[in-house]
Amino acid sequence: MFDREYRSYCRLLHHGAAPYVPQVFGYLYFSEPTPFTNLILAPLPAEALLLEDLGDPKPLWFDNLTLKLAVEAMRAVEAVHAALVLHGDIAARNFLVVGERVVLVDFDSASSWPHDKAVTKDKMARESCFTWGLLFRELPALKVIQGHDRKLRYKLWSEKRSLWHYFGGGDEEPEPPNDDD
């Protein structure tokens, strides 16, 4: 998992994907216990990237979504694809809003060319299409139907689930809406 993230950030850094991804300041490898390693939740040896401190970012969600932020999020995906990296886990939780800036994070499911031949123009186009649907259809629809009837929320979930299957799934199938909302 770490190798995917490491290779992706190397390509993103080399191809100038900033400001749409966090800046990378270094790489750490811990082979033996140190005073710092008691804070690491992974067994040794452990690897880590030193990423930019984003301050107090907010996840992109329907309550803070604006046209400008949606366009910036699409630009983030375009910048990632320009570096020949396929994110692999496009979800609202992976877009962070830092002021007027949108940052795409969580590259542990990413694939990068030439290490992974699965990175194709077709897959990048599908990921872009899925992102567009999330930003310009799904999140705005959630804004409209928030607090509305259960039937509408289930219809939206059903469409999201269909898109999830069409694009080859991912780590987690979309969960049905919470009836308590």
C-alpha cells in the first residue's frame, strides 16, 4: 500500500501537481525502535511520507460545495491525471478544502504509470466522469434533498451504487442512507 502512495507522490511532485495535492517534504524509514516510533501504529519496519501541514482543512461536502470549489476539485483530478496517476478512490472525503484551495489526498489506492500498466486513458476518463458526477450531480442533489423524504435518498444511493459497480468498484461499496437523517 505504501509503495503505491510513495510512487504516486513522486510522480505528482515531479510533474508539478501542486497546489492540488499536499507538498511532500521527505520520506522516513524506521527499522528500529526510537523515541518517536511509539507513536506509529504500524509494526516496524515502518515507512512514512512527510506531507504539508494543511492547517484545519474541511472535507468537501454538500454544505460547503460551491461552483468554484467543484471546478477546483475537477482541476485537482486533471492535475493528477496529467502526471499519469490514477487516484483509485475518488470520494468526497478525499477532497479537502483549505481556504479557496481544494487538495486531493489519500493516494494509497492509486496507480501510477509506468509501474502499473492499469493506468490507461480510458480509466482516467472514467475516473474524471465519476468525479464530475460526484461534484456536479450527487453532492448538489444531497444539498437539495437534505431532510426530504426517504424515497429520494434511496434513489440517489441506488444511482451511486450503480456508478460504483460500473466503474469497477473500489474498497468499499456505498452504504445505504441513514433513515435517522
